[in-house]
Amino acid sequence: MPIEFNAHTHDAQFHSPLEEFELVEMPIEHRVDPLTGQETRLVEQVFPAPETEPDIDEYVTRGEDELCFFCPDMVGDSTPTYPPFVEADRGNVGEATGFPNLFPYAEHSNVVSLTEDHFRRMEEFEPAHFRDGFTCALEFLHDVMAHDDPDYASINMNLLPSAGSSVVHPHMQTIADNHGTNEMRRIRASERSYMDEHGESYWEGLVAEERDGPRHIASTGDVEWIAPFAPTHHWHVSAVTDVTTLPDPTDSVIEELAEGITSVLSYYADQGLNAHNFALRLGDGDGSPMVLDIVGRTPFGEHYVSDAFFFTTIHDERVVDVAPETYASEVSEYF
Ligand SMILES: [Zn+2]
């Protein structure tokens, strides 16, 4: 069953001062996500990119008297310890340290400090940082699942304030509960109805359909990296796995995801970006595999402009300015 990629374009007309007031037409392309039906607008030049590369050295350097609860000298004393159903007091894998979120967003909510360094730029992460961080988060999730078996779980990251991070020190956040999020519920329900209607997994169909197409980026082991037809945000890249249960913390898929993340971040950095979000959505049985989504955010700097405007905050509408068919081939060069 071929997946449908639906899009259509409308033109906005005006007399342009940039073209001696000739009548011009500016295209607005509307794309429909083949799984959820959510729409994305593709319009030109909407991303608020700064003209010069922002200098963030002062912001990301820890002063001598400055406290950072995620740095190695503090993390073992100043962060919370897990409740009794979690085996360890805190998780420790390589440079990663996992502990409960002092300000939880969900019934089960942790933080994984990723690095011993107080800050790393997006292009300075090594696959081992994400591999060990995910391992730490998965160890926590295995204990959570044994205790409570929540319906939804994800492992998430913001880097720098323009991506929503209030803490400089690189970290991830795990959330797990029976609520999920609006997007997770939307995706889960759509995955189920796709299975019911077509008798196969949407994601397997998508990978088969996209493998030789203009939106395919690369493969790392069994993980397929694709630029989604209807991106949710700027330079959206998805990593589709075939893992439909909570993976063992040592599963090779974790290393394969970690390698791909560092490749995407290197591409973002070369575009002049310094901030990103990602979410690794854990699988839930047939048709609902583990999928990672990663997006670029406005480069953080002294006078940055947020890329989350009224469309994002009020209308729940996605707006991007570079087509996935354009950046997919560029990102693939970083794999
Ligand atoms: Zn720190």
C-alpha cells in the first residue's frame, strides 16, 4: 500500500517594493503528514537566522564562583536520588549521570547529565556521549516499566536557551506516564489505525517507500534516517528503528542512534546553528517502533529571535522554510 504524500500550493499576490512594484506571487506550500494528517507550511525565509555567528563563549563558560548542579563536582551531592523502585541511587554510565528531575514534568521524570565538561557545542559531542546518556535513561526506564508499566515514554533534549534549555550543562530528560503528549497520542492512534486499515506498519511502509527517494539521508545499522515529508520544525530529521519494545540498554540500536545524532548535529553546526531539540519516542509493540525526531532551533545569541511564533504557540501549525528534499542530501554528506 503506497503512502500518500499530499501537498498543494497557494500564491499570495502583492506589488513588491523589491521589484519596482511589479505584481509578484509568493508560493505557500501546504503539506500533509501522511501518518497524522497534521499540516506543515513551507514558506520562504521564515527562519530567524542571525547575520553573524553569535558569540556565546561568555554565556557557556562556568565562572569560578558559579554553581552548576550538573558538573562532576556537584552532581553527586546536589541532585535528587531515585525512589525505592529504581535500583540505583543515581545512574552512572561513562560521563553520563542520571537522577530524578527536581522539577518533574511527568510521574516518572529524570535528567541525564551528558558530559563531564560544563558545556559542549553541538558539533563537539561524540557518539559515546549520547550512547551512554541513552543507556543511563534506559536503565531508569527499565526499572520504571517493571514498577508501573506506563503507556508512553520518551527521552528528550534541549541545547541552549533558544531551544528552551535553562541549564547550560548538556543534559537529556526522560518522561514516562500514561498521558504521553498531544503528539505522542496523535502518532500512537494513527499508527494503530494504519495497522488496522492496511495490515502493516506505517513505518515499515515509509522506510520502503523513502529508501531510494530524495528524502532518504542514510542508514546506521538498522536505523533509517529520513527527512520527513511534512517537517514539524526546521531541518527536521527522523530516525526510524525497527525496535518495538523497550530496548536493552546495551542494544546496538543505541550506538546507531548516537552516531546518527552526532552526524546531524555536525550538519546543523555547519549551517550556523548552535541549538537543537530532539525526542526519542519509545516503541509500543507492532506498528509503533522507537523513532527519534531532531530539529534545529534559532541560534542562541545576545539578541536572538525565537523561531516559535504564534503559529507554533497558539495555532499548533508547523512552518518551515527549507524543503526536506533540499536538506536531506546535504545532511547525508555528514554520515
Ligand atoms: Zn556544569
